[in-house]
Amino acid sequence: MEPHSLKCVFLGLVFSIALLPSPTGSSAPCKFPAIFNFGDSNSDTGGLSAAFGQAPAPNGETYFHTPAGRYSDGRLVIDFIAESLGLPYLSAYLDSVGSNFSHGANFATAGSTIRRQNTTIFQGGASPFSLDVQLVQFSDFHRRSQIFNKQGVFDKLLPRGDYFSKALYTFDIGQNDLTAGYKLNLTTEQVKAYVPDVLRQFSNAVKRVYDQGGRAFWIHNTGPVGCLPYVLDRFLITAAQVDKYGCGSPFNEVAQYFNQRLKDVVIQLRKQLPFAAITYVDVYSVKYTLITQAKKLGFELPLIACCGHGGKYNFSNSLRCGEKITVKGKEMLIANSCKNPSVRVNWDGIHFTEAANKWIFEQIVNGSFSDPPTPLKMACQRMGH
């Protein structure tokens, strides 16, 4: 073959390769105009407070300087997600006061589960707003917002119609499904046995959002529940079941089992939902590292609640953060905050401090703990599908 012909063939190959589609579809960052979040207290920005009364002070003291519907001294991971995307903090769907839904809505409530529970919030602590109810609320919001956003002031308070297909859909739920079994005195194996049904319902929820136009999904797995003061204080474990960091091994074992099954569900969803970009985020590993390596990372007392009262873990289920007692006719705050939440991991025995939430967010935002390894700002791209 003549040199000129070889050159033409080479240039032709280069041109053909250039025309092949990128595995990510595009290298440009996503421009998410909205976030729609589903979850529990890890991402509740005021849902449960709107329904059953505000999370009391000192919740919110660090950043908002007043109770702000969050079970933390400040911002949650979902708040940092919104900040990083240039979006306002999400208003809780249930909150009728001061809410703006123009860039999304938050359907999460503290105590929420994927699967409906057979107890009320007053009996076992489970929220009545389980994931299937949150999906009903989302569907209603989707439909009705497009009717009212053309009427007067509502055009500035409700999302545009095209935002629903361009939005980021975030999920952080499942932790309460696991602890619910232990509240019923089930064994670890019995809790594991119902995990497939829980995840079947989770899968159906994602499909329902997809059917309504959702395409970009950011799904957190569940954290190391065996390292929460609430769990360590409430449920019986033997000394042999405590790991070298002080966490309850059986509870973390269940969480890891849940997470592996959740990852399998995500793999199946990618096959079933051809136009979806689904990112699985391993927050378990991030949180476990923070708790077990707290001192190296500039934190202290990772298994002790900052805000609480009494006991080995500064946690009492009957005197939670913000609880008051009456002494000689005078009300006194007995479950108060520690002096410096900025160096503490656990806020109230169940939830994380703002400082911990910020650290967690900083580890996951670049995709280092994601499958596929997708940065948050690229989560609309179908990498590795």
C-alpha cells in the first residue's frame, strides 16, 4: 500500500473513533435545576417537624441558630449537596410555612422506613410517611404543581415542568427498616430474612419515579447502625459482639447485608431502566471510617452523643436532645448540647453533627465512594451502564 493510502486509512480510523459515542454521553457537568429527595432523618429538612412539632433547641444551633427542622446542630448531607449544585436548601413538602419548591422538594421525614410498619410513631417511633407514601406525595406534587405554577405568585414557588426530567433524585432510606426488627425482638437472621422484601419495595419506588420522568438517581446505602449510641444503649449485645472500636457487630453485619443486596438491586435497575443514570453511594464505608478513625481526622468521642443526657453514651431514649424537665414549677433544659459540636461525630445519639455531615459529603462528592465512580456533578451521565 502506498504511503499516501496508509495515511488516508489512518485518518479515516481516527475520524471514525472520534464519532463513537462517549461512554458517559458527555463530559460536561450536569446542570441540575432541582433536587427531589426521599428518605428518613438523615435527610429530613423539616418534614416530621411540620407534622408533629419542631425538633427542639439546641437542634440547629450551629448554622441556623434556631431549630430548623433538622435533627442536627446544623446542615445535613442533603444541604451540602444542594449547596454544591448551586441550589437553595430543600423545603420539606409537608411544611406550609416559608417554603419554596421552585428548585425541588424534600419528602423525607425522620423515622421513615421503606416498608410500612404496623406501629404508630407514638408506639415505635416509625414515621407514618413511609417511602410509598412519599411517592404518593411526589406524584401529587408533580401533577398539581404544573397546574398552579401558571397562577400568580406560584410561578416563583413551584418548579417548571421540564425540571422533573432534569432533576437529581436522591434516596437515603433503609436504616429504620433494620432497627424496626430489633425493636420487635427479632434476631439478626430474622431481620436479614425480610430485607429482600424491603428492597423489592425500594426498587418499585425508583421505577415509579422513572415512570414520571426521573432519570438521574443518587442512592445512598445505609450507615453502620451498630456504631450509633441509640442502638448500643437500647439493644442487648454481649461483650463478644462488640468490635474493637466499640460498635455492635451484629447490627453492622445486617447493615452490610442490606447494602450488598441494595447494590444488587441497583445493578438490576440499570438493566430495567435504560435511560436512567443510577449512582450507588457507599456512605457506610465513609461513616465507619469517620467513627473508627475519628481522632486521626480531628474528631473526638465518636460513640458519645454531643447532645443528650445520662448513661455510658450520653443518651437516654426518654430524655433525648432538647428534652426539658420541670423542677419546682420551673422548666429546665436537661438534655443540652456539648461545648464544641465542631469536633464531635454524633449529635444526639442517632444523627450526625454538621461537622461530621460536612466531612461525609466531602468524601462522597467526587465519586470516590460511588459505583460507578461518578462525581455528584456528573450524576446525570450513564457511566459504565
